[in-house]
Amino acid sequence: MKSPAQTRQHTLPGLDPVPARIAAPADPPLPRPRPGPDTLWLALHFPHLALDLIAREGMAPIPLVVCDTPRGRPEVHATSRAARRAGIRPGMPLGAALGLCADLRVRQRDAAAEHAALETLAAWGLQYTDHVVVEDGHVLLLEVGRSLRLFGGLEHLRQRILDDLAALGHHARAGLAVTPLGARLLARLGITAPARDTDALTALIRELPVEALEWPAATVQRLRGMGVTRLGALWRLPRDGLARRLGAWLPVHLDRLTGRRPDPRPRFAPPSRFESRLWLPAEMADRSMLRLPLHRLLRELAGVLRGRGAAVQSLVLQLLHARHPATALTLGLAAPGRDPDHLLGLCMERLSRQVPAAAVTGMVLRADTFLPLPHRDTALLPDTGTDTDAWQALLDRLRARLGRAAVWGLAVCDDHRPERAWTRTDPADSRQTLSSAGTGPRPLWLLAHPLPCPPDLRRVHGPERIETGWWDGGGECRDYYVAEDRRGVRWWLFRERGEGTSRLCGIFG
Amino acid sequence: MKPHPDTRDACAAPDDETLDALLRRTDIWRGRTPLSGDDDLATGHPALDTCLGGGWPRGALVELLTDQEGIGEVSLLLPLLAAQTAAGRHVALVAPPHIPYAPALAGAGIALDRVLVIGAQNDPEILWSLEQALGSGACGAALAWPGRADTRALRRLQLAAERGHATGFLYRATREAGQASPAAVRLHLSPTEAGLTVQVLKRRRGWGGSVVVVPHHEQNPRRLG
């Protein structure tokens, strides 16, 4: 039954209808520790998280549902737009949904994967602020008050976060308020107006129904029974009476919502590794179809790395198949990096070399080791740094396509035996090598295997005796000559001591 | 036929001042006078520089046509490669026919830590690798030994070289001389007694046809100790 005061409040919201006799105890009990002037919470609510885990970019609209079994029988948990158009609604039994749409694709809900995805998004959110909170109900809280100036103001920051999320394939609702609970409330209800102080917040939520607060159904029922339907009416009721009748937590919750009581939140501590999984709506056999989902995962990785100020030097990409073990591709970089476009190019080159065994149903991107992003030395000449970047990017691309062993550098070794006087090196680590000691003429090309000597050679230079290596079992004693044949080709050849035949071992290219 | 009066007047009495003004103009190319490009890279052989009108072109393709290896066809480029590595740029060898011998390269003054060898296996890989190296911006010069390359592939390489300000050297067989090519410079290489004969088939800012002999000792000063 309703008291007259509440009825009046209900019908005339603009006035303050509550008699001073009732309102008096509610106001003074706590000093009002308003949040700091620069505290602002951005809540992100992901209403379709179960659906967002399935990559749909670039696909024709397909009817797709995620089903769950909360009460022992399968029922629809989330629906794609095409499925909704067919009349399928969340909560519907799966059998009924299949009856409405014959070619419906059904995927089982994976709550653990959803939670993992939310934690990955939390790590990703650390690029905008250092204070991120993971909440139940698919909500993230970001304290953005101190980030506003860096990102060019509130509207820019919110739009940027939502755009970046959309690029990752996530659809989020954002709410902005001075208190975490307030931001959460606005985000869940899709209220986009920001509440930058407590007065604005109370003005915004005054008219909301009490059901909006995600309180237990029994509590909401009792409030309704008391005739309290709007939040504005609720915080005018005596606090001790509310605590006695509905539980001590309720006034505390209300105070936290409106900022009268502090509401500290633990910071999300991100793990120093990355693993993200994406399901494809259908089996994909074409390599180019993997491009967009892969780009999405790499962008997520880049966001997480930016939040940590880190980079990666090796990545593992697992392609999941329906009836085969997963194909694992390991990707190495010449230097730590995190540019998603560069990484995508490498992955695609790699995929052209290592074709997956079967059609792909999903993919997992993993980075186990985070490294500090290498410092850019501010050089006097501006192009030195970009040259290093270009060099490493070139090495990455070549190795991704040709394999690591197909790309190498050269160095001189301190050995007189010609075939041991050089070695292959890793071109990525640029160390100064030994300069060669003064020797006789050396050809530009060394033959992999010595060849028999053709006739009619004219000696140009030699002999140069090389006798060494007796200590390591590879001892040799040879006379080396430079000779020219009739066509004008210059050869390098040697004759073992005590043998009559000569063998070609190099060409002066 | 009677010439047009205006034309006849101009021909009959060329004003000295007008002629001088024309001669002074830099945007009129006067036939065989070589124009030196700012973007040319010295070959290290003065006679060849003259033949090419300045040197190796930067940001372009150079075809070296020869059927014979071992005549100094790579030694010809050593001064350029040494200059490029000294200037901090890299040098790539794509699918070389034999093992590039590090002591000889170091002996020619090339910084070995800036040399990259790419062991591409087949023609598509070779052309792809060369395109990557030329277009990356990190390499000043890239040498490649492709088996076959059609005009479209060469055009892609030419564009990559322009993008990366690199010079691409392609070693090809002499039978490819008849194929149309977007390369800026095409040279025919053959051995003679005195050294390596370089015949210019095509060049920028001028006509081909000139022949120059790069003597042996000049190709690689330290080669014969």
C-alpha cells in the first residue's frame, strides 16, 4: 500500500514531495565523501559476449545461436541478427528455435571462454587507463578520469574505445559516471549521457525503476510491495528502516551508487602472457578467409601489449580443425614488435608456406613471453631508426615465407683453410665481424664441392701454400692457384701436396 | 613547298640572343650531351660512369646479360656494394649460384654485417624475395639470379626498386636481350683478353651502343694481391 507522500512523488517528479519529517534522518548520517574531482568511471557492458566470440566479419548474415542448458534442457542464450529476424529469442527452447529456422547454426555456450575473453579485454583496456576492474555480468570498469586529457577529452575517449572494440568484433555499451555502480547502471541500461558529478548522476537515475539495480528478485518484490517503484523514492526513505526491513547491505549499496560512501575497487592485474581464442561460424578452407579473424586477434594482442608497454618476439598460432589435431604455426620476429598489420603479413606469408591440414573451425593466438618494447634511440639523422625497422621487417617477411634457414648473413672466421674461413650468421644480430687478414686472391664464389680441373688452364697467380689444421684432424697441405681458361673464366684451384691432379674450388665471379 | 613566312624568318636569321637563351635552358635535352642525374651511384669505374651517363641508377633495375660466369660479372659491382654498406644500407644476394665467399667480399671493403643472403628455391620465391628486398627501404642494392622473369614481374621489381630507392641487379642469359624490359639499364657482359667488356644496350638519358672494357685489375684491386 502506498503512502500519500510516495504517490505524490510518483506523479510530480519535479517537486520535492517528501515531508521533511521523513527525509531528515536520511540526509545527515554520513559525511559525504564525494569522489575526487577527476574520478570518472567508464563501464563497458558486453551484452552479446557469447556471440562476439564467434568471428562474423565479412560473412553473409547467418542465423546463429549460442545455446545453454541452465535448467537441464537446451535453450537459446544469444542470437545473431539473422536468427532474431527468424523469430528466435533468447530463452526459447532449442527445439523451438530449430523449428523456426531450418539452417540454424548452433554453438554450445562456453562460460569459461567468455570469462577468459573478458579478462583479455580487461588487459586490453589497460592501454587507456591503469585501473581496470573485471565485474560479473560481462561488465568492465575503467577509471578514465585521469586519461581524459591524454586522449583528447571525454567524447573522444569514449568513441575511440567503442571504435577499437568494434574493430575487435565486440559490441559494447558504455556508461560514464562518477561511481562504479552508477557507471555500471548507465551502461546496462544504455544511457549514454555522462554523469560527471553526483548531482548529475542522481538526476539521471532518479526516475529509473528499482528493477534496474540487479537486486535480488525478493528485494525488488518487497520494495514494490512498499510502493517504492523509482530509485528517487528509495533514497528518501529512512536508512535505518531500510536496513532493518531489507538488509543492512541495501543502504550501503545505495550510498555507493550515489557516491556518499567510497567504493574502492581492486585493480585488475593482467597476466604476462596472452591467449585468445576465436571460433569461426563455419569451417573455412580458404586461407584468405582467415585474414579478418586473425587480424582481430592480432589487434587484441597489440592492445594488450600496449597496455603493458611490452612487445613479443615469438607467437604461436593454432588453427583448430573439426576432425584433425590442431595445426600449430610458430612465428619468430627479428626484433620484439607489436604492430598488428606487420604480424598479419607474417602470418599470411607463413600460411602460404604451411598450408593447414584441413578446414579451420577456430584459432588460438598465444604469446607466452612478453618482452620490453625496444627503445628507439633518438638519432640525429631521422632515417637511421626507420632503416633498422625496415631491415627487421624485411627479415621477418623473408623468414615467414622462406623459413628461418633460408636467410642468412656472412662472417669471416679466423682460419686459413678457405672452406673454414667463413660462416653463416644470423642477420638479425648485427655484430661487427672480423676483417679478413691479408691473404692471397680470394674468389667471390666458393664451390660447394670441388670439381675436376679442365685442361688448358693458364696460370695467373700462385702457388699460395696453405698448410694448417694438423691439430684438429682437418689438416691439409695445399697449393692454391688462380688460373684462367680459354673462355676467360678465372678459377681458383688447389693441388694437394704429393698429388698430381688439381681441383677447382672457386670462381672469380 | 614554300615555308611559312614566320618559320622561314626564324630559320634564316636566328637571333644570337635567342639561341644563347635556348642553349642556356636546362630543360632542353641536347642529344648526346650526357645529363648527370643527382640520383646516380658511382660504379667505381670512371669509363663505365661516362657510358652510363653518371653511374648506376638509384631506384631502378639493371639487367646484366651474360652466359658465362666467372668473368668478373659480380666484381663489377663490388665498388658499389662497398659504398652502399659503408653508407649504412644493406645488400641482398638472392639465390646466388654458388656460396658467396665472405673473405673475398670483406677484402673488397664490404661490411659483412650488412650483407644478406637469401636462399630462395624457385623462380616465384626468387622474384618475391627480390621484390621484398628492393621495396623494403633497408637495402641499397640487391642482386638476383632468377631463372625466368616475364615483363610483368620485371615491372613489379622496377616499382619496388623505386619505392625502396634501391638498385636491383638481375643476372640473366643473353637470349633475354630480345625481350622487352622495364629495366633502366641493360648491359651485355662478355670476357676479353684485357678484362670484362661491357656493352650498353639501354640506359637512361641517352642511347645505348657504347662499349667499355673494364680491365681485370680494376675490377678488384686486391684480387691479385
